Amino acid sequence: MQSRIFSLTALVMLYAAGVQAEIIMDGGEINFTGRVVSQPCVVAPDSADIDVDMGRISKQDLLQNGKSQTKNFSIRLTNCNTSTVQSVRVTFSGNEDSKLPGRLDITGDADGAAIRLLNQDGSAIIINNPAQGIPLNDGENTLNFGAYLEAQPATELVTGNYAASANFILSYQ
């Protein structure tokens, strides 16, 4: 009986100590990919997504002037290194307006207008084409642009809310 008590005591002690059988099963595979690149500049976090408030535009002013006031916006670049490149060209890509070629199409309730993008010097940027080259400096650079709403010729101007989106791509030279 003493050996039974000893066996029972040993069994209780093993259970209390947490001895458990380990079960090993096949798992899966993890793949890691990436890319190391040499970028002459880094787009600042506050320039990754830019909102340009075009404001409230009077239908009468738009019809009379053909366009709204210009709204300025900037793309800020940091950590620029000009040892291998000296300038950058920005391409704004988006849906081109069918009645005003080179302009950005708008969507929403408003109709009869499109958005014209401008270089810093006020010259027109053709949507989906590279803008003029902008010289770079080492360190931080601010690329300045403008935009205005332009009425389509011989088209009824419909009032309401509108929106447009464009992506930008940087090409270094």
C-alpha cells in the first residue's frame, strides 16, 4: 500500500508541476520582401496627402472671369541630396476633362468646369505630363504650385459641390 501511496503522490506532484506533453505540428512559411532605393529626396509626411480647399466660387464670377482665384499648394521635400541630381519634375496624374484638355476633371453636383494646375511661375501644367523642372538644394525644398477652377466654354455651368483628385510622381534629373 505504501508503494501505491508513493505512486499516487508522485503522480499528483507531476501534475502540479505542470508537466505536459508538447505537440509539434507543421506551420507555414513567412516571406519578407522589400526594396532598398536611393532617393534623392524624401516627401515630407505633411505632403504625402494634400487637401486644397478651393473655397466658395460665385457662378457669376466664374462666368464673367472664366476662372476662379488661384489657390496655392506646396509639396515639401526633405533630406535632399544633390550630389547625383539637381532638379525634379512633378507629374500630376488624374482624369483629364473631356471639354478642357490638359485640365483635371471634376466630379460631384457641379458641372461645366475643370481644374487647371499651375507651375510656380503661373504657367500651365498639362495633367498627366511632367511639369517644368525645379532646381533642388541640399536639405529641404518646397515645390510651389497653384490651381484654379476654369469654366468650360459653351457649356452650362451647374452649381453644387465638386471634387477632383490627382496623384503626383516625382522624377529627378
